[in-house]
Amino acid sequence: MIRHIVLFTAKNKNDIGRMIDGLSLLSAIPHARRLEVARNRKTDQLGNDIDVVVYGEFDNETELAAYKAHHLYQESIKRVRPLRELRFAADYDVPAE
């Protein structure tokens, strides 16, 4: 399984809700085993710069690639890119239990 985590900061904090709405389109893409979009609670003692988190789980590289190729993924980018300042992404393999 692959975990896909993307962290966003907003250019304008008033646009966080719009960012979440745009990223929520991703939940309609059928290739993810699990997909969550959430506002960061900002309760960490050392750093609370991240505004929005996308967390996804995919069975394999093929499913992750299909997710990224889906038209709703492109639509989400179109809506969110103008609103975001920074985007950090990480994908990692999870060993089978």
C-alpha cells in the first residue's frame, strides 16, 4: 500500500475554506482506498504553518497514477493552485501486515 500525504498553506487565510472545497473534489475519485481532506487543527507546540492536509491510501502505484490522471484531480488543481502558497507532498510504501 502507498500513503500519499499533501500539505498546503494558503496565501490568504480567508481562502482556507475554498481550498478545502476544491480539494474535496478528490474524494469522488474512485482509485483511492481512503482519502481525507482536513483543516489542520494547529495544536503543535513547534509549528503550525500548514493549513490543509490531504491524506490518501492507494493499493499500488497504478492506482495512485490513475488518481493523479483523473479529470477531478486536474479540476482540483485548477481551483486550489491560485489559493495556495506552498504545497508539500510525500508518498511512501507501507509494508503488508
